[in-house]
Amino acid sequence: MKNIKRILSLVLALCLVLVLFAGCGENTSGDKETAKGKVYFLNFKPEQSQQWEDIASRYSESTGVDVTVVTAASDTYESTLKSEIAKTEAPTLFQVNGPVGLASWKDYCYDLSNTSLYKNLASDDFVLKGDNGEALAIAYVIETYGLIYNKSLLNDYINTEGALITSANEINNFETLKAVAEDIQSKKDTLGIKGAFTSAGMDSSSDWRFKTHLANLPVYYEYKDENITSTDKIKGTYLENYKNIWDLYINNSTTEPSLLSSKTGSDASSEFALKEAVFYQNGTWAYDDIKGYEVSDDDLGMLPIYIGADGEEKQGLCTGSENYWCVNKNAKQADIDATLAFLDWLITSDEGKKALSEELKFVTPFTTFTEEFTVDNPLVKAANDYIKQDKIPVAWTFTTMPSEEWKNGVGSALLEYAQGTGDWSGVQTAFVDGWEREYKAVNSK
Amino acid sequence: MNRTIKKYSPIFVLPTLLAFIIGFIVPFILGIYLSFCKFTTVTDAKFTGISNYQKVFSDDSFIHALWFTALFTVAAVVTINVIAFTIAYLLTKGFKGTNLFRTVFFMPNLIGGIVLGYIWQLIFNGILLYFAKTLTFSATYGFFGLLILMNWQQVGYMMIIYIAGIQNISPSVMEAAKIDGASRSQILRKVIIPMVMPSVTISVFLTLTNSFKLFDQNLALTAGEPSKMTEMLALNIFNTFYGRTGFEGVGQAKAVIFFVLVAVIALLQLYYTRKREVQA
């Protein structure tokens, strides 16, 4: 009798535990779906989460395959991926931002060499390869950045007395850009604008435009001189040019340099969209933020970012990718197959191609995207024009920058220089010494 | 009866004990283990020994965060407790509208740290705009910004604790002091303050650990800018773990050191303030 009581109470206590933990358990879905495989895409771009979800649900409806899209909040992709991929239901499809990003995730990447994704690529430049030549990550969107400018405001300037140029085409080197920008700044009241450049905000929503994208140019020219594609030590040959363009940005803008630390990305885009500034350094993706306000599509143009390097008259815009798809190698084979089928559908079926080019407005590196799948974006057109004029595009070397920490160091130093609490030697240290230190720290085992 | 309870106590403890083990003990031990590993996600850890701990002490930003946090904690503990006690003292004098004031002072505590951080960022930047500066212009602004924010948030809560302490003092003690001819300041210094020492213990403990572990407010107000000069320990650990590829283990090691620090400081503080508590 005593034993029965004891066992009974133990069973009751365990039941209580079960009830307590029932809430933690995940709903195990039916076997039918598991047989078919599931797709779980961890999306990087919060501004396009809705579009991705729509596309996923349409695909699920027509094929019956479950596609889950989860979007990481802005600036938290790496941390979200880190915690998601440790789960049993891990993402089957995720992305890395380039060689440096791949380094931390290469053990999770499925070899994509035998997939239609790889076979339809226009060039091997868009693949990140592993040590044995396996295709671990494939770029799915090509983007371009430069100095977006407002054609009608620039024309207003050209029509003022003593304008230094007669057409935007004459701006083909740093000297001219500087002279024009400074002249525009001095005539800003006549032109009814607040400054030549939009605010060079150093809030985290905007500082990547300078610590990463603008810093790409000195790195690119140094790589070009040295004939290398990455390095463990940067010399900083073009730092003087970096300083010149940064000075130009901060001294001829809508904002006083001492206020830059709190200026955000949307501050800059709204300044441009509301015709308060002529030049705005950003890329093709910025079109969504500036369309529909006061600048009409016909007035949007893009200039290369000139920093005063030799032969820059031939320089084009900065074109590359920092969005590479990876398939999770550790997922179930059925899920991997389902994911590959989903990707195949995206880039080969008409419906999928339409979704990428019309809804997401992606310029892709895949040969399956023929004429009718071109993107309706005036900035992309401007970018294509440069390629037609045989200008040499600037590669995205910033994907080889040693780490986020390096970028942050350069960003902070740029800000301190701008607001006068530091001097340029701080940027030099962060750029040159920081590179060597970070490269060592990240690559030491 | 007692014997039965004793006999069955393991059974009653079992559910909560299991929950405690799963929710606290296991992650804690796993966390300590991970601080000796190199890993990308918590499931693929490789043991590397103490190299993570070596990296922690060669990281200048961690050392700076440690001093910044220590300085902030001292400043915050002193200001919050002095202000909270003063307000509590005034609000137990029986003025009209005491209840209204108590409610108003307590209200900031009901708002989350992130929201508060962004609201105060707007306020500070709005004021500093007149001087063509921003909150993240220099670390000094950030420091005082954080201090004001924390005072605004915590004073109300500590005030409630002090009010409870002051009201708990038996009227007969106060009366005796008055009859003995003690002046107001004498009553305050010789009667009230010694009698509320238990409240001081609690309040100092709460403010100390809160300031030391401060995260949300730090993240929302300055995010460590400029150049990590206002980055406190918790934020530094977070940034190391999530912001730097290959530094997850180092972040974990920092977290272990952080735990030891907080535990030691809190225990020391409890020991010293307990000693000053008196019985009436």
C-alpha cells in the first residue's frame, strides 16, 4: 500500500512537470510535410519582408511545399542566424555578405556546384568558393552605388551665373566635383536648397555609407596598384584622397559637422527626396526611399564617386554584391532538396523571375533573366548606361575588409574627425593599424 | 503532519527543481563551459582552454567599459539613493497631495528601458541642438545623460522602499526622541536613518546591481558612441558576442568574469550594510 502511494505521488508530480513543459514543446507537424521537405528562408532585408512572404505563400499554394520566411530585424542578421541555426528547425536557406561573412559559416554551406543556381550564373565572379573549389555561396542580387544626383537641381545650378560646368558629363574627376560642389554650396540660397550634399549621418543606420562604401574606393585603388584582391596589411596609399572626399561631404552639406553623430539614413534620404540637396551617396536600393516625393524619376542620375585617383575619368560606378545565398548543409536531405527546388523556381520559372525582378526589383547575375525581366528603376538604368559607355566599374572590395570591428573603428574615427574631437591621424590609425590588428585577431586560430 | 511534509518534500520540490535545473543550472554550466571554447553557434563548440580569457584582458574596450561602469555605478548609487531618500522623507511629512506625488514619482519606473532611452535621446539632442552638439558628441555628455536617465527611472522605485521603511518606524520611538528634546536633524540622523538601514540595504543592492548590469538604457541612449567611450560592460559583452565573428567565446568569457564581479560586489555590499542595521 505504501509503495503504491509513493509511486502514485511520483507519477502525479511528473505529470505536473509534463504540464509545465508542454507549453515549451513545438508542434510537431504532420508527416506528410516532412516527406516533401520544407524551406525556411532567413531573410536579410527587412524592407522586403512582405514581398518575400507573398512570394513564399504563392509558391506554397501552387506546389504544396511549406516555405517559411523569417526576417531578421535591421542590423541583427548575424545574431539571428547564430541563434536560429542552432535549433532543430534551422534555416535551410540563409545568406552571407561576402568572403569575410562566409568564413564564419562555411561549415554550414552545402556545395551548390550541381544546382541550376550555379549553372545559370553569368560569371564565376558571383560565386564564393570553398577551399576545394566547391560553390558555397552564390550572389543573387547585384547592386550599384555612387553619387545619386538631382538632374533638375544640377541644371538650375548650370543656369546660374558663373556656373563652372555646362553639363553633368563634365564632372569626371575629383577636381571638378569639388569645385562644383563648393560652388553649389555657396549658391545654396539662390538655388533654394540646404546644401550640396545630404547629411553624412554617422548614426548606425547611415554610417555604413562612409565607413564601408566610401572606404571601398581607397581600398579598391590600392588593390589595383598592388595587383591583389585581398590583403592582411593595408598601406593606406589613398587615404589622402579619402580625406579629401570626406572633407567635401562634411563641409558642403545640409548639416553642421558637429551634428552628424545623430543624423540617420532616413534623414539623408528625405533631404534628397525633398530637394534639399543635390548629391546623395547611396545605391540602387535607395530608389524605394526617394521615389514618390518631390524628385521625379527622370531627374534621378548617378555619378561615380571620384576621389582624385589617376585615370579616374574612366571610372564607373561601384558594382557588386553583398548578398549571397547559402543552403544549410546540416538540414535534412528532403529539406535541402525542397530548398534547391524553390531556388530553381525563383530563377527559372517565369513566375519566379517576375517575382524577383518586379516585386523585389533585383538585378540578378543569372542568365535566365532575359530582356523582359529587367528592373524598373531609374538608378539601375543610370548604372547600365555607365557600363555601355565602357566605364570601368569599381569592384566591391569592402567585402574583404577584415571585420565589422574594423569598419566601426574607421567610422568612429571619421566621426571624431568630422566633429572636431579627433584629427585625421585617428582615421589613419584605425584604417592601417586597425586592419592589421583585426586581420590577425580574426584569422588566428 | 510535519513528518509527512518532510517525507514528501522531495516530491513537492521536484517540479520546480526540474524547471530550475533546465532554466538556470544547465544554461549556467553550459555558459561556463562555452567560455573555454571556440564556436559559432552554441551547438558546435570546440574546446580551446583559457585562450578566451587571455583575449579578454588584452581587449582595451573591455577594460575601458569596466572603469566606465564602475564610475557610473558609484555616481548612480549615490545620487539615486540620496534623491530617493530625500523625496521619501518629504513625502512622509503628511503634506497635501502626498499620494499624487508618490504616484507621479513612481511612474517612470513603469516604462521600459529601451523606450526611455530613445525618449531621453530625443530630449537631450533637442536641448544640445542649441549648442550645435549631440549626445554622442563626447563621452561626458553620454555619461551624464545616462546618469540623469537612470535617476529619473529608479528614484521612484527606491522612494517607495524608503517610504515603507520610514513608515515602519514605530511612533513611540519618535515620540520618545521628541520628549527627550531631540531636534529635527537629530531625529533624522540618530533615529530615522539608523532605523531605515534595512531599506538602505535593499535600495543600495538594487541600484548597485541595476547600474552594474545596465544594458537597455545604454543601448538605446548612446549605443556606446562615440568610439565605444560610453559602452558599459553588458553592452560590451553583447557586442563582442554578436558583433565580432570568431569572438563568441571571448564574449562568453567576459560574461563569466562579469558574473563573478557582480556577485562579489553584491555580496560585499550586503555584508557591509547588514552590519549597520539596528534593532529597535
